[in-house]
Amino acid sequence: MNNNNNMNMAQLMAMLSKMDKKDLEQGLNKVSQMLKSKDADAIIDEIKKNK
């Protein structure tokens, strides 16, 4: 994965396509909860920590 903060759409889609439906739904739920409760920088930091 490249080092810049903006993961390109192709990389993101490739990652998502490897996940099964259940994992994908859980991930999307987490993201939607994060978006409601945190600012974008906090979300990006969380994602970086979880790599």
C-alpha cells in the first residue's frame, strides 16, 4: 500500500471485494457510527492504527 493518506478508489474496492458479506456489513456499520461521532481526522487515525 502506498504511503499517502488518500487510498485510491481501486485499492479500496479491491480490499472490499475480498471481504465476505458479514465482515463488510460490520465494517460499514463501524464506519457509519464513526462518521456520526468523530471528525474525519480521528477516523483516519483509527484506520491507520488498525492496519
